[in-house]
Amino acid sequence: MRHIFVETNWVVACLAPAHHKVPAAVDLLGRAATGEITLHLPVICISEARRPILERFQSRGEADRVRQFLLWARDNNLVDATDEEAARRVLDQMEGRVRSDLEKLDETLVNVGNANGVETFHLNEKMLERCAGLSHAKLDLQPFDQAILAAILVRAEELVDEGITRMDFCELDTHLQPWDKERQPKKPLAEMYEYCHILVHGDFLLPDLDQPERLPKE
């Protein structure tokens, strides 16, 4: 059994409206459901994902821009009535689907926290103490990122005590990735992950066990 840490960006990628979902993120959820892997997710990441999903994936703005183009294209004889009607019908379908997905978001957020293979965990006293201690490590993190890092490090240590010798962390946030723009290790962050037996990957494409950390593509 592989143990994979994920956080807010995974929730957003997995629960965005249908055509915005990241397939690799959804695949992780499916693999967890079959028992192939276990996903470890701080509970606060579920509630934190709600706002960016609602704000980022509203479709009205992008749909209206296409409608404006259609008006201009029709006036300039670039599209005929049939093409315009078909385009508007597709836009209406897109808006309807996005609206439906966002209306069900609260239910979907609850479901992902209760999904098979997803182990959510609350911040406990030890994690909060670690968070305070990280303030002196010169990591230059925002408070929420610092709390997430503390939660994952402490939970990883708990798993090590249970006999788990390797964990993975699929992380898109550059602030929590243990490498810099030149692909060099960021210390002491890289050392913290190494101490806790965590390999960090810059995407949701979970590598084979014998593969090293995967950096995001330039």
C-alpha cells in the first residue's frame, strides 16, 4: 500500500467543474477507491478549496466573451446563422453544466472527505506546535502553507512509527516544493521531507516506486 499526501490544490483539481478537472488528480481518487493507494488529506484543505473553485471556474465571463465574438463575426459575415446558433447552444450547455457542478460543490466536498481510500486528519496539538516551530526555520511560507507543512510532517512521522518507510507528496504549490527555480534543493525544506521519508512530486502523475522526485516541467 502506497501512502500519498495531497492538499488543497488536489481538491481543486479533482472537484472542479467537469471540463476543468485534472485527469491525473481524478485518477488518484480512483486508485484510492480501489485500495491501490491511500490518500492523506488535511481536513482544512477541503474547506479551503471551496472558495477558489467557486471563484475560478465561473463560466459566465468566458461564455460572454465568445458571444461578443459571435456578434462581431456575424456582423462581418464571418459566420452564418447556423454556425452561430450551434455555438450559442454549446455555450448554453457549458454554462448549464458548470452551474450544476458548482451548485453541488458543498455535497461533493463532503463526499471526497468520506471517499474510500481517503484518510482525512485534523490539525492536532502536536501539529500546531510544529507550525509554531517552523516560524523560526526561515522557510518564507504564508501561515496556511506553514500549517499544511506542519500537519503533513507530523502525520508522516506518525506513519513512520507505524512502519511506513516511504510516502509521496503530490504538490503543485511551489512554496511547498523542496526545489527552487534552478531545480536545486531548498534547504532546510528538502531535509525536512527527507527526514520524514517523503518524496515530493510536482504533479499528480504518481511515479513508480523506484523513481525519484519528479520536478514540474519548465
